[in-house]
Amino acid sequence: MLSKELEETLNKAFEDAREKKHEFMTVEHLLLALLDNASAARVLTACGGEIRALKRQLANFISDSAPIIESGESKDTQPTIGFQRVLQRAVFHVQSSGKKEVSGANVLVAIFSERESHAVFLLNQQNIARLDVVNCISHGPPKEIGDEPANEEASGSNEELPTDK
């Protein structure tokens, strides 16, 4: 169900949170890990995202806000409800679209439903919206100006152009 690449991303996110003794693994931990996931990073870059800036902002936010497990406590890092919802939502959307495998890009789309998260706030700060990400996944990256098709048939336009008579 999850792509091998996404499984590796999730494992890395958990290892990082556990190594830093974070009590919870949040949506922000997930987005930070997705920045190193090829499919998610490709989509973010195509949507105009600045990966380095996002990494820095997310790392700072997590460092400043993540509760730490005190030494001597027998707790382990636990995913938050928001983290779990994001993964469930991604799996559900992929299943309902008839596809077999959940990618990092699919999880990126699901993050946008966690509107109150700092992860979504940072994505919005970079003018990245859910619709941009969905369009990029569905139709590929947006075309640059000057990349228009050479003729009307190539663009799929069936409109007749006015002629001078």
C-alpha cells in the first residue's frame, strides 16, 4: 500500500524524532521528512517551494515546540492524532482513486487538511496551496510562459478564430 520510498521516509521521520527524544511525532515532523522524499520534493519544487527554507523553518519550529521525553522516563515517541489522520487520509484518497500505492506526494496533499498545523502555515507562506499540489500530481508541473503548443490543434482548442472578410 505505501511505496517503498514513503516507508523509508516515515521510518526516517520516526528515527529522527526518537533520537531527539521528542515525545510526539507531528505533522511538522512528517513534512520535514517529506522534504527528502523524491516525489514530494519534486511536487513542492514544481509548485515554487523553497525546500531549504522549509527545512530550516520546520526544524526551528520543531526544536522550539516539541515536548522532550525526560531521561529516565520509559516513554517512546508517539504519533499525534493529526499525523495519523494525514496518513489515513492519504491511503483513503489513493484507494478511492483506484491506485495501489501511496507516495510522498499523496501524503503532501493530505497534510493540507490539517489546517491548524504549522506545516500548512509554512506551505501557505510559500504560496503553495492544496490545489497547486493536486494539479501538479494530476497534470504535471505548470508550463512556463512560452511553452504553449505551436498550433491550436495541439492545445486542444476547438474554438473557431474570427476571420477578416
